[in-house]
Amino acid sequence: MATALLVIPGAALAQEMREEAPQHSMLPPVTVQQPKKKTVQPVKKSPSQQDIQAGTGGTSATAGASGTAVGAFIKSDLVADSVTNPYRVAPSSQPHTQTFTRQDIENLHPENVFDLLSHATGVQATYQGRKRPFNLFIRGDSNFAYVIDGAYVPSFVGGRILQSLPVSAIEQVDIVRDASALTLGPLVDFASASGALNSGFIVIRTRRPEKTEAEVSTSVATYGTYKTNAFAGATFERDGWTGYMAGFGGYATTDGPDDWNKWAEGKTGFGKFGIGYGGFFTETMIYKDHSAFGFQRTDISSLSDQKWSYDPINTLFITSNSRLAWDSANTTLLTVSMNEVTQDNVMAYYSGKATTTNHEVDQTETVNLRHRIKLDTTMLEVGGQYVHWHSPYGEMFWSGYEREEETLSAYANVEQKFFNDRLTLDASARVDDHTIDKGIELYTEATASGLKSLSYFHDRELPLATSYGTGASFVVIPNVTVSGRYSHAEQGGVSDIAMDGVELSPEKQDKWELAIAARAAEYFIPTLTYFDTQVENEKVPVKYKTVNGYSVPIWGESDTHRAGVELAVKGTLLAELWPGKLTYSAGWTHLTVAESSDNIYYASIKPRDIVNVTLREEWGPYFGTISANYVSPYKSNFKELVAGVYYDVGNYTVVDLNIGRKFRFGDYESKVTAFGRNITDEEYATIRGYQAIGATYGLEFSVKY
């Protein structure tokens, strides 16, 4: 992503951002120094332009850039290096952070968020039934959390609600891996039976308008699938005030294959409003989703009679993000959020037995305040964060038993540039003070026949979790950047995860990353990364046991080591010879090391290779995208009660294709898209017992106003 660090007001900023917006980019910005010129100061600038100049601290072209000056002001927080970006990462982290822009999402035409994320380098989306249907593995690690418009969402909650978030409602998705995550959220997970430390975040931002605009889309697909979505918004600038209003509504339904219990129905809507004056801008979102869906029926014989569903599951988000550029050096950002998920977890049977319903609630509140100081070549960030999670009726491994946790955190980050901005050094630190306000001793006092007793505990304050990291980014020659990072994290104690008399120990992580990124030519823009993760006392499921009617993991621990290489490349092919525009992106992650000190099965439960390739063609009004994702063989013992029994899964290639044509529908831009997912009808499973659905096809019509 070659960018120029410039202060460009208004339309010039918007034009540069439009021209340089990357597609599915992992390449860090390469700084290009501009010659100094004498300028004549304008008599008057609009407040929005002043804020762009004072608030961004230099504008890097980035994904999601807007097409108008007002839109550029509103969306300046999408600029990767902007001090107004609440999810900003240090330059040495940018090669390890991947972004899907709004254009990427339209090109890939994914079914849902997890389908989109499966196109990310080194990311595997898995599916399993009940409670947490979707999960992600990033470089072999499954410990992460979501941030949705600033709201912190634990991974097990996101794994059940994000399948209902329409991808047409999304503005941008960032995958922030490993050592890049110290300033984004707690590294101590909530309601985690394993006690493992978070290793990254999936950052999702919902849509905002670039100008006065609207879009409506409708699609039909295999298995009685129907979706319709509408987005509308407007920007304004008057008497020094700048802002926007936007709204989204969607409806989706599907029957799923016969006897798969994979039906779903949902209604989604949100309203957003943003307003600013001078260096101040604030925006608020209210998001509501009302859905119901069945968990796919498993082919495990002992469980195949069960028919699970969430009927209904309701999601509410209220988020507020504010930024204030006090002057050209000081910027303060504040995020306040509340999210609540309520669901009826219904268990029925194909054989007609009685139905059991558990009412469950997850409530999370977040406050995140940070201040950034940018003085010439130095940037300092200090902040504090509070996250509170409460499940009044219990769920997951504590179904039926109330659980409440909170984390109070402090963090800091400093960056220093040298040699005309060619070298950037950075360092970060974070402290998480985690307290379990109320929980039960679920895994202690265990016997072969079950639990001996259950008892609540209160106000269990865990020892401080500490994390620190440091990195460097160096422009070796123009368009070639080398970067590296190291991070260390410790969770000082664990809660109630010991079972069968096994006492588990604190966890420690050491992570290294080294990358080289280049823009060799427009047709070849590669990034090569080496990563190495060593974990002391990592928690791993040894087997599963039925507790209170639920299959829960029995945890062991071992010292683990994962290392590998990651290659991402993109470009434009045949630019001088081909009349259309042919672009591609590809990624390959290879685990060279996957070993454990105590778990002999550890190496076999991680896919060693994940490959994704996307090819996009645009020729006049016609367009098409074909993508392929390959996951190498590995093994799964999901829901297996006997230790050491594993089953072959993985070893699949999923090919998706969409083709279409743009045209005028009256006075409006329109397009029709025919799409197919898993068009080769590949039979595979990502988790033992849950076979993929096979090929699906559909047709979508959309119009922009």
C-alpha cells in the first residue's frame, strides 16, 4: 500500500484516498517524503477540513475512503495511520493486520461474516452445532474477541450472532492478529473455560454514507433462501457543522436442506447519526436484530436425534464513538457501548420427546478512553478501558448458573520516527485487572459419576494479566519495508477450570513476527511474514464429559509451539494488454512447527496449510469473481468422550463464483449478480460431525439511488 503522508484538505484528500484505496491489502504504507513548497494560507477553511488536517496527523490512503470532502471528514477514522482511528495499530503491526473494504465485500459476495473471514490469509472458519456454531482459527489459534462499532463482544457470543449480520451492512472488517492487539481490548477473555489469553481481534464497522445515497438489494438462492436489504444515508455541512444520518433494514429466511435443521429467519436494522464541529465529532449507533435459527443436525449417531435451536435470539447494540482534536498535537477518543443478547436455547428431538427451553442472557458494557499526542515524529497514546460481562441465567459451560465478570485495564503505546520517517520504533504495554464477581465451582469436586457439589464464589480477583510488545518498521528502499515485532503476555492465575483433581497453572505467551513487504510492480505486490508463538501451560481439551446434561471439555495443559510462514500477494494483471481490469489476491499460511510437550495429538489437530486465491475481472459493464480456499487435512475429536479418539476432517477446497452485469435502471445504477458457493459440491467437515451443506446457487438484483 504505497501512500504519501500528506496534509491534504477537502476534495484533494478524497481523490487521493479513492485512487490509492487497496483491495484486500496486508502491505504496510511506504512513506514518501514530499518537497516543501511555499503555500498561501486560505482566508477560511471549513471546520471539517480543519479537523482532517489537525486530527489525522497526516493522511495515509486507506480502504474505505470516501468520495466527497464531507464523507472524507466523517470517515477519516478509516485511515490506517490516523490518530482518529480508534483501532489504529503501530506501523510494525500493519503487515500482520488485514483489511476487507466495502468494495472487497461486494466483490467476494460472501454469505455471512464467517464466509468473508474464510478468505483472509491464515484464517479458518469452523462450524459446530449448539451454543457457539461458528468459530475462527487464526494461524492455529482460536482465542480472540470481536469489536463491533466499538462494542467488545466475547468470541462465543459473536460466534452465534454474527451469522445474522448482513454483509451489506458492513463498511470494513479488520483482522488484527497476535502482537498487534495490546491497545484494542482486554487480553483476558470472558467466560473462558480454558482461561487462555486473547491473541487478537476481529474489528467490524457498520456502514456510513459518503454522500446522500441509498441502496436496495434482493436475492433468492437454493433451499428456499431469500434476502432483502436496504441502506440509506445523507451527509450534511452547514454553518460549521458536519455530520450524517443513516439507516439499514434487512430480512432473511432459509429452509435449509431437508432434515438438516438448518433453517433460519431474521430481521435486522440499525440507525446511525454523527455530528461534528471544529475538531469534535461524535456518532451513535442503535442496532437491533431479531432472529431464530436451527443448529445443523449432527451425523454423530449418539446425538443425531437432537434438534437444537435458538428461537428466538435477540441482539441489541448501542454504541457511541467520539473524537476531539484539541489542536494539531492532541486528540482524545471515547467509546461507550452496551450490548445485550437474549436467547431461548431450545432442545427438541426428532423422535418426538419433550422439548426443553433455557432462557439465556449475555450483557456487556464497555468504556474505552484514550488520548493521543503527536509531536512532529513522536506519537504517544495512553488509555484506560472497563469491560463488564454478565450472564444472569448462565450459559455455555455454566448453563443455569449466574456468572458475572469485569476487567479494568490500562495501556500505553509510543511510536518514534527517525531518518525522515524511514524508521519507526514502537512499544506497547497493557495491564488487565480481571475479577469474577460471581461464579460456581463447576469443575472442582468432580467424581467419576459427576459433580459432588456445586457452590457459588464471589469477587474472585485474579492476579494481574500483563502484556508488552515492541516493534520496528524500516523502509529499506522506496517501496520495500521490513518490520518485526515481539510480544509477551502473562495471565497470572486461572479460575474454576480444574477438573478431576487436576490443578492448572498460569499461562505465558511469547510471540515473534518478521515481515518484508514490497511493491515490485503493479502486478506483484507481496508480503512475506514469519511468525512464531510459544505458550507455556496452554489449555487444551483432553476429552469431553457430560456435566448437568451438557458436554463440556476436560482441560489439560501443555507447553505448545507454533511457527510458520505466511505469504500474501496481490496485483493487477495484463494492465497494458487486457481491455478489462484483471486483479488478483492470494494468501498461503504454512505451519512449519506445531508441537506440544504433553499432548501427542496437538500436531495433528492443526491444518498445516491454508491457501486462498481470488481472481476478479471487470470488463465494461460485466464483472466476475472466482475464489478458492484450501484447508489441508487435520483431525477432530469434537464431542468424543474417549481420550485419544480423533477423526479425519479438513482436506477440502471450496470454490465460489459470482458473475454479473451493471446497467441503468431508469436513472439509477443497478446490477444483477448470479452467484454460486462451493460450486464443485465439495463434501467436507471442519469439525467432526458437521458436514458442509454442498453447492448452493442464487441470483441478486441491487439498485443504488
